[in-house]
Amino acid sequence: MILDISSLIPAISFILYIVFTIKEKTRWSFILYMFVMALWRSGYYKSLRNFSESLTSIVDLSVLGELTVQKIVDTFNLEWALMVVLDYATRNYKLIAHSGLTLTGEEAGQFILKRDSSFVKAFIKDSSVLLKQNEEINLTLTIPNKTIDLTPSLVLPLRFKERVNGCIVLGEAGDKDYYDQFDLETLEILAGQCSITLENAISFERLQNMNKELTISRNKLEAFFNGITTPIAIQDINYNIITVNYAATSNQHV
């Protein structure tokens, strides 16, 4: 049996830091502390990078949102996080995944982020990471009989070429009040991969919707075609009969 102590590294490093600081008070205590923390950080950075690469096989919007949001929440110990995606039908943004918010599935489905809101304008005009110092990224979730005011610590725009298909919004972290350079670089890698996967998922969803519309149109056409009382046959360019309506078969005209 292999014991995984990776989750204990932060606590161990903190204890070592206190012990060496009290007893030695030398720069070696700080060096050791930083070394242990570097080992721990490299582990979760690697985990987040590997997760980013695994997103390439996902084509379902809901699955993409849920996995991404939960991974970020677990990695940075966030109080909450959410992901919104562009709805091409209305050109507004819809909530597809969240964690840490008191929302039912029905309430989450009712939330729409208007494209002319200050929040949307902020992450559309700036493709880089938006930090909490920017007051424009304050967010209000308004649904029937409920309003939730949120103050994000960071917003990751999901841009594919010239289109901003959505964003990931991060709440406050439970054990830190800032994101250092390593955090931001790792999150930008995740956002870049997520943007590509999101574009593929949106294209897949639109293709599915088109197939549904085509199926409905075909069914309507067949119903209309078979409802004609006059026998009708359709031929190809070689005069081969490819289909006939119900009247033609029932009256045995073919």
C-alpha cells in the first residue's frame, strides 16, 4: 500500500518553518520552507495542466463546465466558481455550471447574463485575466424571487480567435487572497485549452440542433407528402422511382 502524503505537504512545511524559525532563525529555515512549498505547488500545477490536456475529448457543454469549475474550486480551495457560455440564439450568456452557490438546477437554467451588461462588456473588451481590482467584474445573478451579489477574485475570458464564447468566474480562495504569477500562468493555460474545447462543444451542440430541426422538417414534409390524396411518385435523374406517397401505394398506381 502506497501512502500519498501530498495533501499533508503544506502542513508539514508550515510546521518546519515554525520550528526552524524559532530554533535557528537563519535563512536556511526559509529556504527549506520554500523548497517544500515548491514541491507541493509543482504537484498541483502538474495536475491542473494534465487536466487541461484531458479536455480535448469533451464535446458536451454541461460536462465541460462541471468538470472545469469543480477542478478549479478543488485546486485553489475556492468558496465558489461558475462558468457562463454564449447562447448563439439570443447572443446573451447562460450559466452552464457552478459550484458553491445556493442555486437549484432550475434556478441556474433561468439565469441569463445580458450582453449589454457591464460585466460582459468588461471581459469581452479585455482578453486577458481580469482581477478583483477591476470593479466592472462585480456580478449580480438575478432570477425570479432571488438575487445573488458576487464579487469575483478573478475572471478568465474564454476567447477563440475573435469570439469570446464565455468566461470562468472565480470566487475568493479559502487560504489566500491573491494569485501569484505561477497561478495566473497555469490558469491562462487552462483557459486557453478550455476555449478550444468550448468552441468544439458549441459547434457540436449547434450541429445537434440543426439535425433536430432537419428531422422535424423531414417529418413534417413526409406527413404533408403522405397526406396528399393524389398519387405522387418522385424519380431521380435516371427516372428511377425513389419514393411514393401513401395514396400511390394504397391505390396501386405504381
